[in-house]
Amino acid sequence: MRKALLVSVSAVALGAAAAPAHAAPPIPMTWTGFYVGANAGYVWGSSNPWLSGSPNASPYNQNALTGTPSLHPHGFIGGGQVGYDWQSGQWVYGVVADFSGISAKADASISPFFGFKGPNTVTWSSRYDWLFTARVRGGFLVAPNWLLYATGGLAVTEVRDSVTCTTTGSGCGNFVGGWEFSKTSVLPGGTIGGGVETIFAPNWSAQLEYLYAKFGSTTPGSSAGLPPLFTFEHHLNLIRFAINYRFGP
């Protein structure tokens, strides 16, 4: 009896000693180091045009009947990022840069927009092609592998704006067939936002992030040298999911 009990106790002790050797390796809890990753999400914004020139003056000699429409481009955004984090206790600070392609466009038409000289249709269009940001970020670890953070910095985007007036007579002013204004611009601006990130496996993290970006305005010009009539204002919002590979300190 005593021999059997001794054998049983020895087996339990050996099993307990061997268990840690077969356990899964712990997830490293340091956030310090470089990382690279990929992201994808949804972008929406506003590219609202407004009448900044005078349609009453020559060579237009027209009157605007209504206000300009609101444009709300929206669509897909996806790209990659690279960054570096420093951890100090429960605080994490870092820098990050990312570049993403955008497929977001909107257009709207008003017919007629100009009055007194015949039928006409004016169409406004705005399209975003890409976005670059360079930001700082800082946050607090609510758990060793969960980070809540705020971020802000530089944002740069490329946008194409256009305005077209079509008519069968003189409805667009003293121009047979109408006119078109267009401009492709690289616009600098600022961005602010925040997100949550978690280390879910050794060297791997996932994050969900929201950013708001505000850019300068654009005034499309005409290839015919006509005085500009419209100015566009530009704002973007985005929410995206990202996966990062972390190299460690």
C-alpha cells in the first residue's frame, strides 16, 4: 500500500515538473521595437464646392439660380505602414508612417444652374486617389497586450476636382457647347484620431484605427484661360483594420 502511494505521488510530481516544458510559449509583452504591416478599410468625406467667382461678370454674363451641391466621396482604402514604439511602464509612445491607395469618388449635377440664357447642366466631381500620413502616437496599456492610443500629425492626399457646364446654346455663357474646369492637386493637411491595438501572438499585433484629416481648398482652372468660378473644400474620415509584424527591441 505504502509502495503504491509512493509511486503515485512520484508520478504526479514528475508530471507537474514536466508540464511547463510542454506549455505554449508566452506572448512577449514588450512593445518596444520596429514593426511593419498592412491595412484595409473604409474612407468617406466631403469635397464641397462653392461659388467663389462671379458668374455675372464677363465673359459668363450669367446668374446662378441655386446653391452648389454637397459632394460626399466614399469607398475603399488599403495600404501599408511602418513604425517604431517605445514602452515605459504602462505607457507606449511611437512614430508611424503609412501610404494607402484610395478609391473614393462623388459627383452631382444641377439643371439648370445658370439662368436667363437657355438650358444648361452643371456637374461637379471629386475623386481621391491616395493618402500618406506621418504621425506620432501615444497610449496606455489597459492590459499587458492591449493598447489604447491617440495619434496625430501630417496628412497628404491627391484629389482631382472638376466642374463641367453643358448646353445646346448659350446657357453656359458666351461659349458654344459649354466649358470645363479641372485640377489634380496634391494637398497637405493635418490628421488626428485614435485606436486600439493588441499583441495576439509572438511578434504579431492587430489594430483598429479611426482618423480624421482636413486639407486645403482647391480652385480648378480652365484650359481656355477662363476666370475660375468654383472652389472645393476637402475633408476625409477613415476607419481601418491593420495587421503588424513586430521585430522586437
